[in-house]
Amino acid sequence: MQGACYSDELSLSDEEKPKIVAITVRPYVLNKELGVYFSYLPLDHFNHFQIFGLNYQNYFNDYLAWEIFNVGQSQAISTGLEERLVTEFGALPETSDTLESIYSTNLVYTPIYMKHVYRRTQIKYGDLSFILGGGQGHFKKNSQVNFFQFGFSSRFIGQEGFNLKLDTRYMVFLQSSIQPNLSVGLVLSYNFIKKSETELQFKEE
């Protein structure tokens, strides 16, 4: 019986023969994560905002996490357009609103795991996540304004559980006077990473 199976395999072409593929899985298991961040939000033509904040995520598994809170304090940076309209044209534009603080909670889905070679001597790990959620922004004039957001985050894992992430989110405020816009930020976080039991899985194709 074994001889027959062996002869059948020999008669197959290279394309027809089953292939054993080794898949490198994550050498770590993501856990609870605390981070600090800086983001840039060009919300309107008169003011851009820089946001300093704190976030906390809880990972249910390697793929799904809940960002329980993401809170930030905002600082307005004038673009100079309002002053120019007044001094050069004598026009008094409608006063824009000022974002003072922000809060959100989000689901984080991480289907893509990455492995990089740095200078041919070191192996670095990372992943790509997709974000969906919502929250509230506190404005000077409009008080609380709800929003929803979606985006992605690219993580680079450093030493001892420290991570650096590029975080991009498109924010849609549920008030017509506040335009939707893109927030781009850098996150420095610490994840209580656990070592995985195995780094290889074998699959027959």
C-alpha cells in the first residue's frame, strides 16, 4: 500500500505534488497596552490643532482589541489667514470654533503581521491595524460634538515591549459647521507582551 502511494507521488508533476509550507507566526502575544501620543489635526482654514493625549488598549487575541479610551488635550495653532483677511482686505470672517479636548473609544482589528530585517543583522517585528470607533470633541463654542472615525495604525515593535506607531484617522463630526478631516499622529506605547510558544506553523498546500 505504501509502495503504491509512493509510486503515485512519483508519477505526479512538480505542480501537482503537495507542498509543505512553513509559516512564521508572531513570536509574541499582544496584551494590555498603554500609550502616549501626539497628533496633528488641520480642522479648518483658520486653525490647526496639535493634540497631546493618552490611550489604553486591551487585546482579546492577536487580531482584535478594544481601545477603551483615547483622551487628548488640544492646542490651537493659527494659520494666520484670519489676521491676513482683516489687515489686508478689511474682511471680518466668521469666527471658527476651537477644539479644546477630545475623547474616543474604538475597535482595533490587526490582520497583518510584518517581519523586517534591519541592516541584515537584526529582525524587527510589526503589524498593521484598522480602527473604527467614535467619541466626542469639546469645542469652545459648540460644547460637546459627537464624531465617528476610521483609520489605520502601523506598529514597529522595539525592545522590552515598547512600540512606536504611526496612527492615521479620518474624523467625521456630526455637526455641519465642523468639517471632517484627517488626523495624523505618533504613538509611543508599552505593551505587556507575552512570548509565543512557537514561531513556526506547517501547512500542506
